[in-house]
Amino acid sequence: MSKTKATGVTKLGRDSQPKYLGVKLYEGQQAKVGSVIIRQRGTKFLAGKNVKKGADDTLFALKQGTVKFSTKRKIKFDKSQRLVKIVNIVD
């Protein structure tokens, strides 16, 4: 028996399933309790007030309210700085 398939069948063309990452609720939109605000890999956005970070870095709402984005300068332990985006839920 042959170990490979017949000619004309390529080994390429396999693709992974889409992960549907990104911002799900934008600034000014209403968030319900537990609704996903951002799906991300790593912490591009940080959780602010009334927002919690899940195990896969997803940010979700803890309270009902309006989504608000802000930027802040964060100082790391080695005294270097980075500009971070923070997601908050305000009443």
C-alpha cells in the first residue's frame, strides 16, 4: 500500500479556525454584566474600573454601564515607561 495519496492532492492549504479577536463593545456603548468587551492575546488593553481580565486575557464587564477607554503612562519595575490603554465601565 502507498503511504502517500495520489498525485494532485497537496499537503498545503490547511488553515486554522478564526479566533474572532478584537474590540466587541466600543466607547459609549452599553455593557451588561458579564458581557465581553475585548477578546485579545496578551494585554494590549488593561482592565480598569468594573472590568475583569479572564484566563485568556479577555476583558469583561462586572457591572452594567457605559464603556469608556482611556490612556495612561505606566512605569515598569525597571523604570521604563509604556503608554497603556485602559477599559472602564462607568455608570
